[in-house]
Amino acid sequence: MTAEQQKMREFVERLWSNPAIRSAPLSERETAILNFVKTNQAGLREAFARPEYFPGSSWEKAMTLLLSELSHALDVELRPRLAGAVDRAIHPAVREALKDHGGIGVDLGQLREYYESQLQDRRVRMQIAQSLDAMESPIFDRYGKAIEAHRRTIHFELTRRDRVGIEAGYLGEYFKLVALFRPLFFIKFDRPPLHDTAIADHARNQREIGKAQQAAMESFREAVGYAPDAVLLPAIGSFLPTADNPELSASARVVAILMARAQDLRKEPAAQDRGAETPDKSWFSIHRRIARNTGLDSRFLEDLYLIAGEEGW
């Protein structure tokens, strides 16, 4: 490591340890630091020109070094969390249920190594971080059990339409597994018709996306082992707007909502104002009104709003 790299690493570590940055979800810390640098560019230009930092180096060179060290900081934090999530990924109850969908033969060691190999791609890195944030939150377990208990629209569509037959109490584990495969949407593959693009790059073209997702799924399975459509299609579909994709599975729709809820969970104050709606109920209430703009399923949001109200969440 050069002296310049060491100085920039120390600078990034100071930013990374700032309480305002540390309190943000992992998936948002990189953006928060980049926004800080953009806002304070004038002062940082002056500071970096001092003898104790990077005298003689251009701003562009300093930014290249900063991006490299920021990627390193994320990498250091992501890898152990990713390893833990992958090790716990396939709950026995989910593995048993997936036998009705062709089984699951993913090599977890290969999956971890494959994701690690993709961490240099910012879109993939951000989605891995988002998935980990959501999987480590209480959201999937909380609503998996509540959906089973309340047996409303979501439960009906999961069991009758998707034929998701998970042992009682473990629906949240299925949602976590779907979330773990969401980075597939942003991974680039060479197989035609992708040609070093990702499903995300074809998502607005209804004629292309079917072929793109099939090519990506085949390439992904070759790399990590067999994951059934019952897991990969909801993972991909959870990025697509409901109104434009009426064929989306219930699993894709509910995971999309719970992922969004999990991302906002850490930003909320711990204390609740007296007389205010409970946090989950308030969140679902707002998002059911703006579902047309967010692409989330308004019926499922209504379902979760009622559940949150009855449970006091």
C-alpha cells in the first residue's frame, strides 16, 4: 500500500465511523459519503492539496483513490455479513417446501464466492447490502407469521396462486431466501441476448425482459447450482412495477414491499409521538396512497396496513 492509499484509507475510515453514517443502513452509507464529498468539495480540494494529504495530485486522482478505498471499506463490512447470511440461507422448512418446485441444489460456498466476485460492481454491491439489511431486520419474520395468522389476500395468493406451502411459522425464511437472490437482477452476463448487460438494463422493454431473465437465470445456475423458478422469478419480479406486470407472483409483490419497508425501518426515530399512528401502520398507509408511483401492489399494501393496525405495529 502506498502512502497516499494509507492516507485516503484513514480519511475514509474517519467518515465511515461518523455516527450519522454508521446509523444509516449499510446500503446507503456509500451514497451518504459521496454526497458529503460533493457538498464539501471546495473545502476538501483545499485540504487535499496540503502537504499532509495529497500535494501535487489532481482532484480527479484523489477521487479515484477515494472511490477505491470506499469500495474497500464496504467490502470489509459486507463479506462477513454476506457469509453469515449465505450460511443461514436455506432453512430446512423452505428446502422441504421447494421439493414441490424442483428442489434447490445451490452450493452455498459457490454462491458466497460468486457474490464476492461481483462486489466491484456498484449496482450489485448496493443490492447485496440492501438484501442483507432486510434479512437482518425483523420485517420478514414479523410479517411472514402475521400473513399466516391473518389469512387475507396475500396468504390466499401465496398458497393458491404461487403454491408456496411452507411449514407454519417459516414463511419469513422463504422471503429471506428470495431477498438473497435479488442481486441477480443487476449481475451482468455474456449469454445472448444480454451481451455483458444485466436484466435491469432490459427491464423497460417488455419484448426483451423475458429472454433476458431466462439467460441470466441459466448463467446464474451454471455458476452456483440449481435454484428453482419459485425463488429466482420472485427475486427478479420484486423489482418490476405491479401495474405494468400483472402476471407477477404474490411472492414478488410482497417481497418488494417488505424490502422497501426494511430500508426505511432504521431511519425512523425509536420514540413514537403520543397519539401518532404506529410506525408500520403509518408507512403502509402512506405507501398504499402512492402505490401508482412506487410500483408496489396497492392491494397487498392494504392487507399489510390492516395487519399492522391489528397487531399494533
